[in-house]
Amino acid sequence: MRSVKFNVPFLTGNEKDYVNEVFDSQEFSGNGEFTKRVQNMLEEILGAERVLLTHSCTGALELAALLSGFGPGDEVLVPSYTFVTSASSVMRTGATPVFCEVDEHTMLLDLDDLESKINSNTKGIVAVDYAGFGNDYTRVNQICKEHNLVCIQDSAQGLGAQWNAQPLSTHTRFGAISFHQTKNIHSGLGGCLVINNAEDVEKAEMVWERGTNRSAFFKGLVDKYNWQVVGSSFYPSELQAAFLCAQLERLDENISLRLKLWNCYERLLKPIEEEGYLRILREPSGCEHNAHMLAIMLPNPSEADRLRIHLNENGIQAVIHYVPLHESPVGSELGYDPESLPVTSRAAASLIRLPLHLSMDEEDIEYIVRILQEFYPPHD
Ligand SMILES: Cc1ncc(COP(=O)(O)O)c(C=O)c1O
């Protein structure tokens, strides 16, 4: 039986050479030449004010939450359908996440529901760019302006995607990107904070540098460095930065090859979609996605379960995605009932992700669609 893995990490072949350069330099610990090079590359790709590499997107979200000034008594609006750390990063500051519904067509924040949850304690929003699809940032930024909120753009999956012709992670005050090995471009683990306002740069560099002004010291701006603010150790080692450098050099090629696979899926799945059996999750208008994910929405959770099992039994590693946070044990501690966000619960349980990575080819997709068709014979 053919087998198709859900994900195989992307490799360019140059990673080892770049990592060897770190061995030659004997500078392993971080914030060295490769870190600077990669940060510059990302600043250019994103057109961002400043980019700081972090050990993970989780680290970038925690850094952003600290810089946003959230604290005890504050509420921050977060989609329930997201990865755990979109919400736990907020809780690390003492603030409380308030879960919002997502729109079942895109799995992005339902901004009507979000607006209905704003009160005098609301201090921020974590807007998640699910699947490399962008939220409506014109409206998000209007809401922030009207209610004096800070928005952190969780673009964990968003490198290389755009909303309104502008890279994801650059539409709000802070952005966060992941370089976990499941992402299009990776360094095993890794991430970055994207800083979009010049006024945030100095403090961000201190919080990132364990709370010190070591970055200013390296730039020759002070003659010794010391403790300035409460920070932490947020950056990765040079080994990861070197690995990431090799990957980033191939970003455009990576995305165009992924898009080819995504478009092949779309072409082959369309007849099944037109029969009404499933819906391909597509980006909203104004968005150019990065083919991070091919997700399909089934009519209901039990059909999604049955189809996923059928695919798995045929060697295809189709998987679910996030279990909504309001349904989790921590969600329950926060006072949520599993039934409290019904649109999100139903959509999350009806969604399946299909394999998408650069170690597969169009024949794999033809096989996957053939197995899907067995489950869904065409109507007469
Ligand atoms: C939306 C979202 N935010 C944050 C993260 C955390 O990323 P990392 O694993 O790099 O910490 C993920 C992980 O996949 C994610 O999907």
C-alpha cells in the first residue's frame, strides 16, 4: 500500500555547510553573525521595522505579550481555535484570555463576536493568521484604535503570505512567526518577533537580551551593559540561525513548489466539492496564501472522523488540527463550558488536514483523491 506522511521537514542541502561555518567560527551561543544575517533577511522580506529571532514562535508571543504591557486584571481576545501558546503567552503576563468564535469559512477570528466581547478590561487581541490566511486587518486596526487595544499578529504559519499586498506579521504592532519543523521554512525549532513600530525596538531588544542593554553595548552606544528591565533568554543559538539562513534563501522556491501541490489538490478535489461532499478551506479575498496547509471541511464531525479513518487505513496520514482551547482543561478552569462556542467546536471537529510537503508529488495527490473518491462515489 502507498503511504503518504502528513509532513516531511523541508531541507535545502545547504544547512550542514552553514552549520559547519558556525563550528569554524567557534561562536555558538547566539546573537552572532548568522543571527544578524537572518534578521536582516527577514526585515527585507517582510519590510518590517525590526525582526528578532527567538527560540520559538511561543517565545515571540511571550515577548510580544510582555512588550504589550498586559498584566493582571487585563483581558485579551484570542480565537478559541488556535495553538495553546497564542493564549498561554497572554496568561504568562497575568492577563486573562477571552475566547472568541472563528468564521467557519476561513477559521479566522469572527470579528463581530470579538467586538461583542470588548469591555473596559479589554487590553488586546491575538489575531491568528490560520493556514497563512490573513485576518481583515483594516477592521482589526480600526477596532484597536477605537478601544485602545494592542494587537499581536500570530502569523506562526504565515511566512511568505500576504494580506492586502503586505506580508503577514506586519499589519499590527507586533507579529510572531514560527520556524518549527512543521512550517514551510524551519530551523527545527525557532521563531521570530516582528516589530512594526520604531518606538518598540529599544525595549524589545532589552527584553530579548535577558533584560539587559547588551544590544546597545554591541552597537557601541554604551560602554558596559547591565540590567534594565525584566526580560528573559529569548534567542536561539547560532546553530539554529545558520540552519535557518540556508532555508530562508530558498523561501520563494519553497512557496512556489508548495503552491503547485496546493493547486493540484484544488483541481482534483473540485469535482468532489461540486458534488457537495466537502469544502476546500480557501483564503479570504485580498489574501495571497503560502500553501502552508490543505484543509477540507466536512459537513459534520462524524463524517470527518469516518473519512479521516478511511484515509489513515489507506496509508494517508490525514490529521485533525487544534482542539478548541475553550474545550480544554485550562479552558474549563477559566470558566468555559465546552458548548460555549458552538460554531468553533463544530468547525474544528469537521476539519481534516491532508498531507502537504515537498517530499510528495502529484502522484501522491492523485492517490489521495482516488481514496477520497472511494469514500464519496459520484452522484448519478
Ligand atoms: C497559531 C500558532 N501559534 C503559535 C504556535 C507555536 O509555534 P512554536 O512551535 O514555534 O512555538 C503554533 C504552532 O504551530 C501555531 O500554530
